Amino acid sequence: MKYAVILGDGMSDEPISQLDGMTPMEYAKTPMMDELASKSEIGIVHTIPEGMKPGSDVANLSVLGYDPRQYYTGRSPLEALSIGVDMADSDVAIRCNIVTISEDEPNYEDKTMIDHSADEISTEEAEELLNAVKAEFDYDKIQFYLGTSYRHCVIWKDGEVLTYAQPHDILEQKITEYLPAEDIFLQMQKRSYEILNNHPVNQARREKGLNPANSLWFWGAGTKPTLDSFEDKYGKSGAMISAVDLLKGIAVGAGLHNITVVGANAGLNTNYEGKAKAGIEAVTKDGFDFFYLHVEAPDEMAHQGSLEKKIKAIENIDERVIKLVKAGLDASGEDYRMIVLPDHPTPVKLRTHTSDAVPYMLYDSTKEQKHSWKYNEREAIASGNKYNSGCALMEYFTRK
């Protein structure tokens, strides 16, 4: 038996008046998901433990079968694992976004958060900007590490785990109340704006109609994580397919093999087919029992507030990932189980995450079911099937 998880990050949503009260999952044209739903178990699962923030870190740990209340030590430490940072026990890792803030106000404190991803800046542009900032900063206890796109990492030697605001939670809001409390990080953010706002990279971006990546923003602090081996927990060897450092870091901690797909960029135009092919080959050629295929696009489009693009991302997952994965696994002749789900909702109207339960769909090639339902939030709730944690669902899915 082989096992496949296909996770559409932030795919779940709320009813939207523009869609006649449907959610994007209901409205999107998803013939493959709907065909699978008629042969599958559907239901809902609570991925966010009560009292914890609904971040992709917490949610994906939960879906992968790790209780966040036991294993979660912060987001950035997981990302640090993915880029090979060897953290000491006393180190604090902090996420460093390169963001877009408003330019009109003379005082940094009065500016507004425009874009948490600076129009999904390329890694090559981000590296040039990060190097410009690093050349101006000289701190013995603070080290910068390049990540992917707008997502980077800082290690604070002998630091403190303090609360920092998530930039995607404060879009279109003044940053005044959300600035770092510790002076060194506040001063770095302010100085970064002075360095980056008129940098040649940003001048070129403006000419192309793109948002300037004109400030650092720190958040997601945490200490060195320790995850148990996924194979030891669930008896399955596995692979991770994602363009996001967070997921790659979780994979490193869990002992999963990271598969890099050329052209996978965590955006709407990612290499969907390449990811599908990588997943199929992981279990049919490379000998793994399990793969976790993560697609960031629905979440990113919801953070951007684009209903049209979120719907397109869901349709891409249906046509260019799920359809291909099912065809490939069917052709292999191996028995398999495949689960499709989001990690958390990211409502377009809110442009950030919520803690609501998400719909799951579990297909088993050895015992197809017969139902009339489709795969979406409304029908998943109506099914009556419910799991109170991602761990419980993973245990059921892998049949340890």
C-alpha cells in the first residue's frame, strides 16, 4: 500500500456573496475532485489545537501527524532546518520577510503594510537586497540566512522568544502598533527601509509595475525544534514535495526526503505537473511508502485578496496535480490511499488564516465507495465525519 497527501495550502474559505454564497472550493471547476469524492470518504478535521495561532507551521505539523502542543517551538526554527542552519539550544530563529510598506509618510512608524511578499519577489532579487542590508549591519549575535523568495531567516544568538506581528495579518494596516518591542530589531527594520527603498533592484521593480521590496519585517521567533522520525511514528518512509522552506524544514526534522522540483516557486504559476510527477515517482520508482505534496498557491492568492486567482489555483490543483497523481498511481498497479485537504482556511475577504476545521477527502483504491457528494466545505460538514486533530486523521490514514 502506498500513501499520498495532496495539500492545497489555505484552500478552504467562507461563503462569498460574489459567488452566490458559495465558497471558492464549491465554485471552482474541479471535476477530478468531485469524481473522487463520489468514491471516497469525506469529512472535516480540526488541524489547529485550541488556543494556538492558525499558522501554516502549526497546521502542517498537525496534518503530518505531529501534535503542535508537543512539537511546536516556532515557525522560523523549522525554516532554519530547511536551509541547513545548525542551531544551538540557546539560539532563537526569527523569520525575516522582505515586504512592501508605504512610502509617503516621513516617519517609519506611520507607514502601512502593503504587501507581505513584495509581489512574490524572486530569490535572486531578494538575495541582492539582503546582501545590501547585511553590508550595513554588524552585530556579533545576529546572523542573516537567505531563504526563498521573500522568506528569510535570522539567528539571534542567546536571544529571547518574543512576540512579533505576522505581516500577512496586518495588510493595509498602519504598522505603528505592530513594531518590534526590542530596539535592535526595530532599528534594523527602520534602517533597512533607508537602504532598500531606492535600491536599484527596487527602481527596476517600479519600472515593471511591481511593488518595491523596501523593508525587512521580523516575526515567527522560536527555539531549536526536535521532531520524531515520521517512519518511526507511522511505519512509512516518506518524501516531501514543496517549494516552501517551512515544509522543507518540517521534512528535515521528520526525516522525510526533500524532493526539489525545477520551476516550483510557491506562486500561482508553479510547476504543478512537475510536483505531480515527483510524487508519483517517489512511491513507484524511488521506493518510498508515502509522499506529502504541498501547493502554496491558494494561500498566497488569498493573502493577496484575489478571489479570481484563488479559484484558479484550486482548479490548477484539480487538473494539474490530483488528476495526474491518480492516473500515475492507477497505472502503477499498486494499491494506494490518497488524502486531499487544506491545512487551514485562508478566507479571501480576511486575507489571513482562521482556525476553522477544514474538509478532507480520503480515497482508497482497494475499496471505492459510492456517494453523490462533491468535495467542498459544505458537503464535508454534512457527511458527519469528523476528526478532532490532524494526528488522529494521520493515524487513521496510515493505518499504523
